[in-house]
Amino acid sequence: MSKQETPRPVRGTQDIFGADAEAFAFVVETFERVRKLYRFRRVEMPVFERTEVFARSLGETTDVVSKEMYSFDDRGGESLTLRPEFTAGIARAYLTEGWQQYAPLKVATHGPLFRYERPQKGRYRQFHQIDAEVIGAAEPQADVELLAMADQLLKELGVADGVTLTLNTLGDGMSREAWRAALIEHFAGVRGELSEDSQERLDKNPLRILDSKDPRDKAFVADAPMIDQFLSAQAQDFFGAVTSGLDAAGVAWTRNPALVRGLDYYRHTAFEFVTDRLGAQGTVLGGGRYDGLMESLGGAPTPAVGWAAGIERLAMLVGERGEAKLDVAVVPLGDAAAARGEGVLAELRRHGIVADMDYRGNMKKRMTRANNAGAAVAVILGEDELIKGVANLKDLVGGQQHEVPLGDLVDHAYGLLAKLGRR
């Protein structure tokens, strides 16, 4: 019988291991710790939803819906889609699960998302995000709290250097419509000189022309009307409250009047934390206020604001992180000592000590592996020690070794670790 060929991994997926997996875990653990400081409730969302949840919330004309979604018919003939982002599913749950009773509701989640796009640095077809949302709060303080939370997260991850918060306002509904009309008038006069993508956007989503990276569009974008010319007094006051709140919270920001969101339900604040440390793909965290989203899903008008960040990109900024340092290596000599060593190992771990014992090998090999793993202390157990009810506790930094009663082993190990600066 011929040997079967091993299936290859699917393009755009990843198997995360070693230092990369530790950096990934560090991002998630830090996010979980910070979201608790801000009292954001954890939610777990379905990986797939009815396709209409995303088609209606993201808009049929967006690239995500028209080109990038993983959609399929289930066995009942219903069109389902693997989630390409979190917000639409959370909004759907807010409406269908009675979460309105908790408004203003602060929620956070993380997990895998799926988009069929060209894989690039830090972005995959199955990728992962952390996400935070405040639903049912029209006050600018909600925007400030989310931005302060994001800022603290980046600082606690140790990646804030070289990352800048860029901020813009899209105004309220009336401001945005007036701006949209002015942009259409501005770009319509030069339609033939715009890129093909921007000519299509002019009819469907003119704000997205401001996002264009095409050199043919840049000259016309530079002198396009800006939102400030069309802001109502209320929209100006809202943006002023957000920026003054950020100043009070000690969150540094810079204005980027070209920062836009193409979908009609976005209002007021739009923001991105950007860096030049990831090449062209410089956004590490982004979001904004989406006061019109609930209506697209059949709900009552509901103010909301949120952000998301790619875990892979944050992990790239974090850099390599090693495994947890090994505190104590248990080194048994013989089968009886190995059996007793299992009990010693369990006792050490129950007291919060990182301990390990190799599955096989003589004493020399076990001690070599303990040193290579960076162990600070070795617990050496042989037949003589078992008879006497003791263990040899060895300082692997200084080399000293002494016998201690097995009943007091944890206390002695703890004391030695403290002396070596590992506690």
C-alpha cells in the first residue's frame, strides 16, 4: 500500500506555535485584564450568522460583502456566512436576545474572523481580533472611555511607542449628507480623470474616494471639501467633548480630516491607532461611532460606538515572548522516585510554582534539560531519599545542595526561589 500524502494547510491560515503563540496569548490575556478594569462584560458570539446580518449591516456594495465573505448554503438551504467582523453579530444579539435591558451595555470579545482576501503581512483568511463595544450610549463620554481603554491596552502591551491615535468627526446625519452632496459635486466634475475604482465609488460611496491610494485620485482628494465646512453646531460640540475628554484622560491624539468611514450608519467619531512599524498596513486598532447600524437590522435607532484590533498585528508589535520560566525541575532516579515525583510536581504546581519533570532520561540528561530550560531549582529524588523521607534541593544558579523533608519541600523551594529573585 502506497503511503498517503499529508494534506497541506489551507492558504491564508496559520498554525501558531512557540514564541508567536506566547505573544498571541499575551495580547489576549492583557485585553482580558484591561477590559475588566473598565467593566466591559465578556460575550461569546456565533462564528456564523445568517448572511443577511452582514449583507444588511456592511452594505451589499462593499468589498467585504461582494468579494470576501465565506458564505454557504447549509443542508436546510439557508445562506449562512462565517463572520467577517464582530459588530454586526453583536448588534443582532442586542436586538434578538433582549440585551436592550442592560443599556448602556459595555461588551468585549475576541476570536477568529474570516475573509477571503489576498493574505498579507499580519492578515490572514482566518484571522483574530479583540473587540469592544458600547451600545445604547449617545454621550461622548462613551467614545472617550473606549479610546482611553484602547490607549491603556497598547501601553500595557508595551507597544504604544510609535503608535499614534488619529481622530476625525463624520458629523451627525445632516452634516454627513451635506458633505456627501458636496463631494459628489466636487468629484463629478473630474469623473473621467479619477481611477476606475473611484468612478464606481462616486455613484455608490463617494466618501471612500478620500481613502484612495491611487495617484490619479490624490490631486483631486487634496482640494476636496472637508467635513468641518458642513458640521452642525451639535456635531461640533460632540467632537469638542470627545477631544477635551481625551485631553483630560491624558490620551494623546492628532486630527486626521481625511479619515472616513464609507458606510452610511457611521456618525461622529472615527479613529485609528496607526504605526509605521508594520509597513503599509499601519492600522493596529480602529473604530468609530455607528449610530445608524441597528436600524439596518430592523431595530429602533440606537447609538453605539466600538473598536476592533487584529491580534496578529498586535502580536507582531509585541515581538517574541518566551514560555513561562521553569522554576523547579523534579529529577527522579528510578521508577519509585518517578512515581513519588508526580506527587511532588502536583504539590508544587498547586502552590503556583512552575514545575516540570521529564518523561524519560538518566540523571545527567534530565539535569541538562533542566538547565537548558532555565530552571532555578532542582528537586532530586532517589531511592535513599525516599527511604529517609527527604529530597535534595539544588540551587542551579549557585550550585549549593541540601536535604529537606518532603513535607516541607514547598516552603523550602519557595524560600530558595525568593532568594534567587524568582518570587
